[in-house]
Amino acid sequence: MGPFKSSVFILILHLLEGALSNSLIQLNNNGYEGIVVAIDPNVPEDETLIQQIKDMVTQASLYLLEATGKRFYFKNVAILIPETWKTKADYVRPKLETYKNADVLVAESTPPGRAFVHEWAHLRWGVFDEYNNDEKFYLSNGRIQAVRCSAGITGTNVVKKCQGGSCYTKRCTFNKVTGLYEKGCEFVLQSRQTEKASIMFAQHVDSIVEFCTEQNHNKEAPNKQNQKCNLRSTWEVIRDSEDFKKTTPMTTQPPNPTFSLLQIGQRIVCLVLDKSGSMATGNRLNRLNQAGQLFLLQTVELGSWVGMVTFDSAAHVQNELIQINSGSDRDTLAKRLPAAASGGTSICSGLRSAFTVIRKKYPTDGSEIVLLTDGEDNTISGCFNEVKQSGAIIHTVALGPSAAQELEELSKMTGGLQTYASDQVQNNGLIDAFGALSSGNGAVSQRSIQLESKGLTLQNSQWMNGTVIVDSTVGKDTLFLITWTMQPPQILLWDPSGQKQGGFVVDKNTKMAYLQIPGIAKVGTWKYSLQASSQTLTLTVTSRASNATLPPITVTSKTNKDTSKFPSPLVVYANIRQGASPILRASVTALIESVNGKTVTLELLDNGAGADATKDDGVYSRYFTTYDTNGRYSVKVRALGGVNAARRRVIPQQSGALYIPGWIENDEIQWNPPRPEINKDDVQHKQVCFSRTSSGGSFVASDVPNAPIPDLFPPGQITDLKAEIHGGSLINLTWTAPGDDYDHGTAHKYIIRISTSILDLRDKFNESLQVNTTALIPKEANSEEVFLFKPENITFENGTDLFIAIQAVDKVDLKSEISNIARVSLFIPPQTPPETPSPDETSAPCPNIHINSTIPGIHILKIMWKWIGELQLSIA
């Protein structure tokens, strides 16, 4: 590859990375199938981009095959082409492939195939980077080492200085206090290397064609792979994967990848609604009408084709497909919602009827079906094959405690959304489920965004008071929707200027009222007051982006799995962004409701501890452990941005493949343009005020014992332990406190052990020297812990490397996994610093410098590795 041209990457870390369940990727023998690469809808039409994607994946397939010992290659890839591009004969309509479940989103240009493999390893196997942009050097036995893997990679430690338009290179000088190099020192690689590893460090180097193994892995380097994966090499992690276990090396050369070109078309949706006798109980049919009206009046986008089928023991076509071009089209469909409930439940009849309705105008490929049922149906598996062959995406809404147990199989096999709504009206679950069904394809500016969703049971003329924030990124098509269970309440609404709003459309039959704000709703805090007696009210507020060119703040929420077997913990995620920029320091809570009607509130955190893999990436996470019964659980997330919330500006190369400052060729340093400074506190606005609610779908729990439920959850693993020398010979430790149950509650005690051997501490933790922690009382989960101690009964002198790890213990003596291993190196500054560094610390002077003023072939790739930052924590 010769000189290292720097490639630019923007990774959208969709953590909901446990959200691999939405990916269509499958391993068939040794080949990966179902990879979806989507071209960003904002990219101007450019057919050469399609060929670039093909070239990238083809190169990556060969590189992957070599890197994995002929185990894996890319077999077929679907390329999603924006609807705005010209149609062509070889572009076909997608089936289950959508922008929402795309694995890669390409913007502007494509990266080298090698970089694609680097990112694939993140996505598929949960390995981490083996470089560290924040800590490029470390001390080992008193000597400075560059963070790299393998340790055999060669280079020179230099710093570039520029003054008055001219630049020069000098050797790095070390800090007399820390013993490490000054700020700005770079490890510049030799362009010609002989080492073969590692792809997770520097895949751009010609010689590097392998992942690090246990034989050549640099276990001492302070990088994320060591921190998150217990010092294991990337190849060890890959070798433990399910992919590896079910494959053997190929004996013949595989074919090149095949590509299908899929162009997004108009949205086609058919509602399939249960009107069986059980829908007459518990106000269910009326609630269906309320939720259905929200979907038809607001959620479904203009230009969509929508039809409606109802079913009991047979199916009934309520409305053929019509295109939504105006409010009257929406009203036409809303009037066809079912008015009476009777009969049995035949889900397959409803689905078959929907296929027929759709096929009258379009193929079923890529169409959507919204299936709602509250009843049991033991014949549902009878149409599974028809569903698979249809190419339609089925979103399922389970209403009440008795909905068919196999319902979720339909959404799983088609990549649809699965939701659950209880009979607890105040939780607004059914309206939330229908409100979540915005398009998986169209422009973000066209999608309905839920600003508020809440409910309350009132007595004796009580008031339900509150506020809703309309921020500057939304405001178009803003809708206030109020429902009640008995009599219309008194409704008062004021805009941010204090002007009282009138004009609510009241539907006494459906027991709802709504107000559509004309134009763009005023930015600021809207206030409402609702008064009623002896009934339950709900309030839902939705809107759309205020401007097609200004990305709205969005909240996407999900769990890391759709089924959970006790006592396995579940992780709840919420990804909050404005475009590619993460929203930081928001207040985020998840409401998790069981089939029993019990609701648990979880505060989700973006602190890089517990369930949260990466701090300040806009992905908020938390473990869920408070199961109370078997069956379905619904997930709803509320996010508020106030005084502390902020948006961080995303800078290219903030994530992804290693930035290359330069390279050495023929004893000359060739510098690339400087990497943009990354300041984690760099925000475009000091304050971002907003409110959002989001459905996180549903999951099904099993093996939950009867109460009292035993404590089988240990404290969570500490993953952010840091250590530094304090006052010459003391060691100061900091970490985030785990809880009694993963990241909840308070642990009972800590066990801290130390060793001069990093492997002994990892492999023989219980035999390593224990630190006296009598005075260390654990704090509540997610608090910052600080502990200062003096190493005793161990040699600790100049040049000594000391390794430290912690284990948390709960009140029933369940122990956490061993923490990441922190290290300190005792450095006593010499009285007279040496004039020149040792030969191992730098190479010969480099008088010849070449500055690249531009970076040829800059590539921007948004890789939606399904919130990979978070999923990696559970995989590695």
C-alpha cells in the first residue's frame, strides 16, 4: 500500500448494538449473507459510488479470508439506493432491507477494504481497538513504550513543531515528573514492516494481514481491547465466537461477493386489526381506535399507501390501499377503524387478506403489516411460510395478557418491531406502540417524533398539569392528543408566550380530542392543565422536524435481546442524537412494565460504567434485573434535556480506524495534515432543552421463579479502574462503584489485589497479594470511588510496574468478575536528566520532512454497527 494516506471515518455507534437482532446478517457455511449497505439519502446521485462499494467489499472479502485463516468471507451484499435517485432496470424493490436495519450507511465515498474489515470485527465479534488516542505511550519496567499491537511494529517517537509557516521535527522529550513523553509526541510508523499483526491496530500497513494472537498480543498496552476483554488478544475473542465454533477453514477459494441493487420506493402499509369478542373487554376496542387514529392522522407519512383489514374468525377488508396525499385521505381511513367486536381469532386469515389487498397494487416485497391482537390463536404457525415468502415486514402489537404467544415470531422472522401494551390505560402503551411505527426508510425530517406521552387517573375534579418542550429542531405538524375513559375533561393549553390555545377537535365516541398546531409550533415551553373526576386521562404530543436541512433530536431505544431467561440480565439502551452528534448529559429514564402491570423506573446513564460501554457517546444504558413474572414486558424511554444537556460536535476520525499522523520512508518523515483536536467538552450549544419519549419495543422473560425472587445477580464488573502514583510511593485508585445487583444498589465490600505480574494477577487473582480495605466502604452504584493506599509486602522501587485489580462482593457473597487491570510504574526522576534518549526510545534524526497539504481520497463512512459500542461489552 506504500505511504499511509489517512482515511476519515464517522461511526454512528448504534449501541443498541445489542440490537444485532434487527440485522439480517447470517453466516452460511463460511460466507456472510444478508449484509445491508445503505447509501445516505442526502448523497447526490453518483453511480460510481455503487461501484466503489462493490470494490470495497470485494477487497475486504479477500482480506477477511486471509486474516481469519480461510474461515470467513463476504458472500452477498444488498446495496440500498435512495428513492431520489433515478430508477434503473436492475434496481429492484427491497424485501426486508431498510435503512433502519442497515449495517453500513455510506456517505460521500467508501473506505479501503482493509478498514471495512477492521470495522466488521467490531460489529460481528465485539473486539476493540488496540490503539489509544488519549494515551499513546506507557511505562514498562521504567522504559517508554508506544501503545501498539503487536509490540514488534517499528517506528520513531517524534514531535512536529511549527512556527511562522515552517515546520520541523524533533525528538520527543520526557516529562520529569511522569517519566512519559511531552504532549504532541507521536509514534510514527516505518512504511515497511515485517510484523503481520494486528488488524485492530494498523490494518493500513501492507504487512499486517492478521489479528493479534495470544503469542504476539501486547497485554501491557493501555488500550480498549485489553481493558474490555481481560487482556485477551483479538483472535482469542474471535475464536470464542459462535461463528468460529461452527466453521472450519475452507479448502478452496470462495467466489467474489455478489451484489443486489435495491431502490427504496413508496411506503406501503396495511393495518391488520383484531376485532374479536375479547376486544370488547377492558375498553380495548376504543383504545385501538384512539391509537389507530394517531397512526393515520399523524404517524404515517405523506405519500404512503395505506390499507386496512380487520379479523375475527375471518378477515374483512375495511379499506383497499389508498395514497395519503391530504388530510381527507387520512380521515377516510380513520373512519374505517372497527366499531364493534365479536367472534373468534384467526390471525392467519387477517395476514392473508392483507397480502391480497397489497398485491392488488404492488408486490408484497418490502411492504409493511401492522398486526394487532389481544387473543390466543394456536393456528398462527400455519402461515409462517407464507409470511417468509411474502417479503413483507410485520410489526406486532400484543395487547393485554393473553395475546398469542407465537406473535413475536412474526416480527422476528421479518425484521419488524415487536411491542406490547397492557390494559393499564394510564401507561399509554397502545398509543406509544402505534406512534413508534414511523417509516424505516424515508427522510428523518418526515418522521413523526413523540415529544410527550403520559397518563394519570384523576379523582374528585383533580388536575393533570405539566409542560412540554418544543425545541427548535421540531415544530412542524405538531399534534396534541388527549384521551379519556368516561367524560370529556376540561382542557387548557398555553403556548410559550402564554396565549391560550383553542380549537380542539373532540370525538366523544372515540373519547379523544386533538389539536393540530398550524405551521411551525412556537419554540419553548407549552403548558397544559387537564381536569376530570374518577377517570384516566392520557396526553400524547407528536411533531416533525422544523426544517428539512436541520436534523431533529431523536431518541432510539431498545433492549439487547428480545427474550431473556432469568437470571440473565437485560440491557436497556437509548441512543440520543442530533444527526451524527451525540446529546450528552440528558436525563434519561426507562419505564419497564410487566404483564402483571408492575412498572419499574430505571435511570439510564452514559457514564462508561456498568452496562454502558463508552462514556459520553450519546448512548445511555442500564441493566434490568427486577423481574417480577414471566411473560411480556414493555419498554418506554423518556429523555429530557435541560440546563446540563449539550450537543457534542462530531469530528471526523473521532472513532474508527487509527489516524495516521505520518510515516517514515527512506529515512524521511512524511506528515499527514494534523488530526482535528478532539475536545470531549466541545459543544455547539452550551444548553439543549428538549423532551422526547420513545418506545423501546418489548421482550419476553422466562424462568422467573415465584416470589420471593432469590438474589442471583452479582455486582457488575468494574471496567474503568484507573491508578496513579501519589506523593511518591502512594497509589491513588479511582473507579465507578458497581451495585449489589450489577449496576443497582450498593455492593457489600471490595477485594483489591496487586502483583508485579499482569498475567499472575489475571490468572491467579485469589493468590495475589491483597490490599487492606477495612476502611473502604462501598458507595451506591454509579458513584465515584477513590481509594489511596501504600503498597506493602511487595517490592516497589524505581522502574517497578505494579498491577492492580478489584472484585466487588455483595451481601450474599456473590462476586463480580475481576475488574480491568490498572497499572502504575514507579518513576523517580534522575537528579541530572540524560541529554539524549536511549536508542530504543527514538531513532536517528530525521532531517527531511514532507508535509501533505491534502489527503488524497478522503473517505467518509458512517458505519451503523448497531450501536456497537455497547454490544461489545457483552460480547468481548
